Amino acid sequence: MTTQQILIVDDREENRYLLEALLQGNGYEVFTAVHGEDALEKARKDPPDLIITDILMPVMDGFSLCRAWMKDERLQSIPLIFYTATYTDERDREFALSLGARHFIVKPTEPDKFMAIVHDILASGEQPPAGSAAPAGRHDQASEESVYLKQYNEALIRKLESKMEQLENLNQELEKKVAERTAQLHETIGRLEELNRVFVGRQLKMADLKKRIEELEKK
């Protein structure tokens, strides 16, 4: 029996390594790509049995890869799984599936659950959703392109808004910690100043006492 091949697409080396180790440990042959264009080039030379791809990548992201994948007559019947930690909105999942993806998995996922999905998809032999790769007329193509770009841009905007919100929350948390630290420093300075006043006061008292002793010794 021929070992099934899986193509992993992710721009982060540690992600590719972990996923490759998991899949090879379950008996699959694995090869990798670092972005969408790299994946298309390698898959067209040696089509895999399954592709598992991240979404946020340079050069060509996962959404663009999936769209190109489903338009390629040689690749469109090969199931594609999204595996992402950055696009986690339900609308992102719906958009991904509308492009023809077979499954949308959000990181982190338990290895057993992840492998069960992979096994089921490879065993089922199911085809892409109806119409996802169907030929279209020029008008239909223009309409489809318009819809795709609208949904794609909405997904990017959601991601940008989410990232801005995260940065704002991080900035607020940082400001809070700075304010707390500043208050602690002011409190410490206040204590040091009080200790200094006590120390100076004692020095003055000691000097006065020493002077009185000297005066008594002279009598």
C-alpha cells in the first residue's frame, strides 16, 4: 500500500516541524512549503493526497492559496485543511469553507482530535463543495471575483481590527503597570526621605549632646 503524502504550508519553521513530526509519527509521508506560491509550485510537480495550510503567510496567504488550488484542475480534487491560530472568527471559517476548504481547524487542537480529522478526510474521498470549482462564464467570473475580494478584504479588516484591539489592550496594560511601578517608586522615595530626616535629626541631636558634654568637661 502506497504511503499517503501530505503537504504542510506554514512560514514558521517550528510549526512545520511539530506538524511534520505528528503526521510522520502516524505513518504519513510529509513535504513542506513556506507560503502559498511555494506550495502551488511543489504540488503541481508532485500532487499530495492532502494539503494542510496556515492562513497568515507572506507572498501568498492561505485564502489566496485555497482559491488558486480550487481553480487548478489537477489540484482541486485534493482536500485542503486550514490550520490557523490567527484567523479564528466564525466568519473566517465560513469564508474558508466557501472557498472549497474541507475543514477549518483552530490552533491549538489536541493531537488525537487533529489526526482523527485528517484520517476521516483522507478516508472519505469526498469532493470539494458543489460549485466551488465549477466553470463559470465571463459575467459569473467577474461577479465571483467581486464577491471573493469583498469577503477577502473583510477578513483582512477583521484581522487588522483584532490586532489593533490586542495592541490597545497591551498598551493599556503596560500603562497600568507603569503607573503602579511609578506609585511604588514614589512610595519608596517617600520612605527614604523620611528615613533621611530621622537620620539627620539624630545626627543633629548627637552633635548637640557632644557639644554639651564638651562644655561640661571644661568646667
